[in-house]
Amino acid sequence: MRTAVIFLSVILVMCLLAPFSVSQQPSPPEWGLGIDHPQEDEDEPFIVNNRGTVIIRFFVYNDELLPITIDLAYEVPFEGEFDGPESETIGAGDNKTFSLTIVGIEVGDFSAETTEEFSITGTLVARGSVPQPIPDSREGVGELQIPTIHSLSATLSEPVGPMNSGSEMTLILEVKNLGNVVDRVGSVEVSDNCPLLTTDKGLDSLTTKDISIGAQIQASLIVTASQSHPQRNCDIEVTVSSNGATNSGGSEMSEDNVRVSVEPPPTNQEDQES
């Protein structure tokens, strides 16, 4: 009888200690995949540069007791192309870092600061030399962000012919927004190489108008040759700056130039006869 009581007591103690023993067992070693996010913040996007390229660094760690072989797959947005490792072996207790290069994104085709998700998937295919029969995958995700592109294109119309001394000519300056954000002209500078030519009228209105993406605005440049202007070819150059780029701490300029021929005024027929 005493033996039976002792036996039952041992069984009871083992039952009470069993959950405690199980809960104290360490987690089995495993492997994983992670992305080196900007500023170590998972919510911070990777900014694509103006050439449509971005490099993403990621890592695979292996805390297991055997080396592992991982197949890697990628999904990238904005119709970009990618270059990254396809399969890698990571030694037991090792950690390897890799680079995924994304290129070919036409940043001008997307509005500024547009974000879309990319993903990197690692699939365990072998432990040591033994193929892995059951799929075991890890995924890392992040976001790509389109940069803000400020780009204005200035085009000055060609003169229809020569102008006479003492006369005026009108040239049309067109400014087109080739960027991916609404912009406006920040400043306009006009220069020429003829001291007796005036070219500083008519373009101030450009600085008061917003230019939508892909749109253009125009203004008239009045060119005046003084009465005493000699016969000469005059080069006129116009330079415009992006207001958005300036406000962002950058500088984006566009320029165009034309040549205007100045000739003496025509001689009156009566003066010729006299």
C-alpha cells in the first residue's frame, strides 16, 4: 500500500512539472530574411534616383546547425528591371548580406512621391546536402518612392526674317514642364550681344503661372533695335529657372537662343530719285 502511494505521488509531481519543463525548452534554431531599411525604419521608403535606379540591401541569417541553400525571388514595381542573386548557400551560424539592384524605372512617367511595394522571397531548398521536401519560405517587403523631378524646357521661336533699325520684333518663348510635379518659372534672364538692342520686355508674366505636368505656357518677348543700330547679327539667349527646384534647395535651369539679323531701314524711293 505504501509503495502504491509513493508511486502515485511521483506521477502527480511529474504531471505538475511537465508543463513547466516544456515551457522552458528553448526555441529550435531557425533561419530568416531581412531588409536593411533606410534609417532602420520599416515604414521608410527607398527613394529611386533621377536615373530610375535604386539599390536595396538585404540579408539572410542561418542559426541552424547545418548550412542551408536558399532560392531567391523578387517582385518590383514601376515596371523596373532587377538584378539580384538567384540562389545562395549560408553556412551554419552565418549571416550574409546581398544587394538587389533595380533599374529602368521611368520616373517621369509617375507623379512625384508615388510609392509602391516590392518584395524579396527566400525559399529553403536544402539543409546540408539534403533537399528540403516541404516548402519553407521567408519574405521581406518594403516600398519604393518616385523622386520629385523639377524640369522645365525653354524654347524660343525663330525670327521670321531680319528686322530693321528703329523697329520691333516679337519672339515667342514657350516653357514646358517635363517634370513629374506642378512647377512654375522662378526667374527669367535675357541676354544679347548687341548693345543697341533691347530685349527685356514681356516675359515677367511667366513667373506668375503654375505649369501642370506635361503642360506649357507662353509669353512674348519684344525685341527693339534702336534707330542707330548698325547692320549686325545679334544672338539672343533666354534662361529660365525652376521655382520648385529652387525652393527644394536645388537648381534646375533651361536655356535657348536664336540669332536676329538687324538691317538698316529701307531707303525711301523719293529720296533715291532726289
